[in-house]
Amino acid sequence: MENKQFPILLQHTISIKLLDMKIKNKSIFTLMLALFAIMIKAQVSVVNIQLMPYNITPDGLIAASIMNNGNAQQVQLISKFYNFNNELLITVKSNPFNLKQGLNSPFDGSRTIAATEYASGQQVNYIKTTRALPSGTFKVCITVIQTSGSEALDEFCDEIESNFNQYLYLVYPADKDTIETSTPMLTWSHSEPFSVLSQGEYYRMLVSEIKNDQSAEAAVTINTPVMGENYLTTHSLQYPYDAKELIPGGHYAWQVQKMANGVVTNKTEAWEFIVRKKPEEKEIKYVALKQRVDASFYTATNGKVYFKFNEEYSSQGSMSVIIKSDDGKEYPVSVSKDENGSSNETPLKVKVIGDNRFILDLNTQNIKPGFYIMHVKNEKKDVYLLKFYLP
């Protein structure tokens, strides 16, 4: 019984081993096919893309150097161009061409354009019109396709930084300039239209106080801004009235930055300006009379004119005072000798030889606001004048 079963068991064992060998051979065959396909693909590779930011044309978008380690074959290129936000801007397809063995230059004359498709938008229109890129980061991807089997042999992507045509600079106030106002007009400029900005890109202006011995760049970078304005759409910005007030005598730094999704991608120099200190207001209380009227005038603050009169004669004479409006109307007035003296009707006696000071109180007169000329005549009939304004 045992002798009869042994050959049967051996037969089953041999069958199983043969089946196992078949399975293994099939797996090896499949693996070899996959490796062979990879080797075929690896024979074609894009070495680089020779695309310049000032030459964005359909021909430029397929200007790739391609290495072919296998036999010559027909291929086609598909190039896709994206902006910073990965939005597809341009698609270019080449006609089939012969990919020779070895390194294939993009300028050997074998490549021609089959189709070019532009997306819509201001950024695309700018590129299409100028054949150049606005400032920013872009990406180009080229796929090499085998014409016979429509199989992708290789794909290569590369980023392009464009800043060759971007001029971003400050205009006014000039660096180290002293300004007279605490709400200045801040002016800057750049070389590109605002419309070419992609989603997430914008310009902003920062103003920061300069502390101690900081540079303007350090102040803008480190200090909390006293004013920050995002999404600028013009080249002039009036310092906002609701921003933190600029202090007279303070030193401030300002800068314009280009932002892309919260990251600074370009910026101007940081400039400094100084807000001029207001001079101490010294009250010119008593104004000297003149023999001729010029463009200057005295403002009658609180309705009072303080004037001084120099008497050159030794006699204790008298003087008369009248005022005239622009239309020639005369007003009789009264003056006092000093702030503590009593009012006196004209003619008024001069106090002493030399500097005499008087007050003309318009609050007691029925005089409307406007410009007037005061006439003061001494005993020698010499006339002295003062042009004043009553608010």
C-alpha cells in the first residue's frame, strides 16, 4: 500500500514545483518587460529648458535640450506655462519631429509649432503683447511624447524668476528730506501695470518710526508700523488722517513692498523723512507803523490792534486815528494808551518823545470782518499807516 502511494505523492510534488516555476517565470517576464519599458523611457530625457523672461514666445516655450540615448524616433513636445498660483497661461504643441540619437539642440531647425493656446486675462494679454514676463515666479513644464504610441517619454519642469523689467522705487519725500506736514503725500512708482498682478499679489506701503540709531531698513523690518496700507492701486497715497499721527521732529522710514500670498517678493529701498518741528510761536504784540502800505498785513487777534508810534518831536502834541475799509469808508475810532489805560476819543495826546504804544479795540466799534487800513497823523501832519485784517 505504501509502495503504491509514494509515486503518486512524488508526482504531485513535481507538478507543484513545475507550476511554481511557471508562476515565477511569468513574474520575471513581466518584471523584465517593465524594466525594459523604463529603460526605453530613460533613454529620452529633457536636459534643460532655455527659456528667457524677455522671450516668452511659442518657439521659446519648446526650446528644450533633449538627450536621446536610444535609436532615432519621432516625438512631439507639449509645453505648458503656469504663473505663481499654478494657473495655466499658455499651452504650446509642436509638430512631430525626428529625435536623433545623442543631444538634440532646440535650435537645430527641426521643431515647428502645431498649435498655441492662450488663457484669458490681463496677465496673459501682457505676456502676449510684450513677449516678456511681469515680475514674479513662473513655471514651465515640457512633455516629450512618442508619436507612434502617444507615450510620454519624459517630463521636465523648471521655475523662472522674472525681475529684469521691474523698476520699483520711491519718489517723494526724498531720502533724508524734511517735510512740513504731518499728513504728507507719499509717492512711489513701478514699471508694470497693476493689472498684471495675479491672484494673491499686491503692493503695500509701510511707514515706521526710526528709534535711536536705527537705519531706515532696520526700522521698517523690525518696528511696528505706524501706518500700513495694503492693495495699493495708485502711485500716490495721502498719509491717512486715521493713522497714528506723525510727531513733529520725528524721524520715519517708509517702503513699498510687493507681496505674493503673504511673502515679500520685491521691495524698494527704505527711505527716511523728518517731520519739521513747529517753531515757537512768538506773539508780535505791538506792530510798527509804516509810511507806505505793502503786501504784509497785521491780524487783529481777539479784535484788538496793538501798535507802536514813535514820536520824534519834543512838543507834547496830539495825533488823530482813523481807519478806512477797502471801499473807502471811514470809521472814527478810540484808542487807549496801554492795556491798563482808559479809552480816549481822538485826538489822543502822545505820552512822551520816543516809543509810544497804543491799543485799538475793534470790539467796541461797529466794524465788520475784512481788510482795513489805519491812518495815524501826528501834529506835523505826518501820516503813518497799518494794513490789518479783522477775522
